[in-house]
Amino acid sequence: MLKDITLGQYFPIDSPLHKMDPRTKILALILLITAIFIAGNPAGYALVTLFTVLVIVLSRVPVKLYFKGLKPIWFVIIFTAALNMFLTPGTKIQIGDYTTPVTWEGLLLAGKMALRLVLLIMASSALTYTTSPIVLTDGIEKLLKPLSKLGVPTYELAMMMSIAIRFIPTLIEETDKIMKAQKARGADFDSGSVFKRVKAMAPMLVPLFISAFRRADELAVAMESRCYQGGSTRTRLNEICFRKTDVFAALSCLAFLAALIIIKIYL
């Protein structure tokens, strides 16, 4: 299950999305997330789903990787859908002479929530799959640069966010190693109730935190030994810049959001 978490992983291939400016992709993701929550009718959800599928196709990342990233949250999706189906008031669904505890309104709401979660995960994965951590850091820093005039350490914030995303796969791999080591010593993580499994994982937290702090210390020493200095004095090997494709992508996203708002108002 831990190996199925793909958040923070970068897939280096040649695709239109990989060539785009990171600022364009970050802003497009924000617009897409906004659109996912704005959609309120079948036509709106169909348009959002179609746009997300188009993004996945343009990324040229294997579709199985996107679905692999959904495996860790299937329980959350099913649990949320079940709560909405049984707890939402409305008209009960009747099958023959039997009246089920599920309502039509709850079933519709459960479908909307499940679709939203799936689209959110896929859209977020498209950003990390097509943007390396270094380029993502540069994009976040450029977007936050106006705040530097107010004394906000924008570069440091961007670097911390990028390192956090980068180390998600590393920590997942470390967790998997610790679990295998404890299983070899007789630990049982697979049997028993949910509460017993959670309790069995508690002893794993101490070595995981120690490993995380050790890696953070090693990273800090490595950066200091190379005389690393962030901020405005730092230079870059490859400067990011907007291209014609970025302008076209930005206009397409704005047109998509405008169309979605029109559909929501008039339908």
C-alpha cells in the first residue's frame, strides 16, 4: 500500500506539460481545483472530467500511475460515499417492496464527492509528475515574489515546500523498510481489527522520526558544505520563462473556467 503513494514523484519524459513553465502549471492547477468545486450539475462535472482527462493525455504519463496513486485513498472515498448515502436526508430508494436506508439525494451527493476526490488527486499528481522539485521551487518562488516586498521570506518558503514534497517518496520508502524489519522480528501489521493495526504501527513512529531527523540533518550539512546561499543572490543554471504555449494554456484554462461558470448559471 505504501508503494502505491505517488505524490511527489517526478516522471521524466518528453511531453507538452513537461515543457511548460511551472508557474503556468501551478496556476492551472489552482483554476482546475476551483472548477472542481464550482461544478454543480452533470454538464459541469462532465466538462471538468473531460478537461482532467485532456491534462492526463498531454502529460504522456502512463494512466496506470494515476490510478496507482488512488489506491491509498480508496478507503476514504468509499467511507465518505457511504456516510453521504446513509446520512443525507431525502427520498428513500425503494426496491420492490423493500425501502432501503439510502436516499436518492445521498446517492447523488456521494457520487459528486467521490468524483471530486478522484479528480483532485489526479490533477495534483499531474503537477508533480511533470515538474521536477527544483523547477517547482523556482515556480513557487516566482509566484510568491511580490510578498518579498512585505518582508516575507519567499525563497525559504518555496524551498521548504519543495523539500517536503520531494521527501514524501523517501519517507514512504523508509516506512516500508522499517515495517519489513519489524515483521522479520515478529510484528503483525496485517491481522486484527483496524484499532489493533493502528496500535501495532505505533512502535514504528520512533525509528521513522529518528530517520527523518537524520536525513534532514544530513541535507543541511550537505547544503552548508557546498556554501549554499538562498535568496536574491542565488543564480540558476536554467531560468524559467513564459512561452507561447504557456500563454495558450493560460487562456485555455480561463476559457474553461468561464465556460464552467456559464454552465452553472444557465443550466
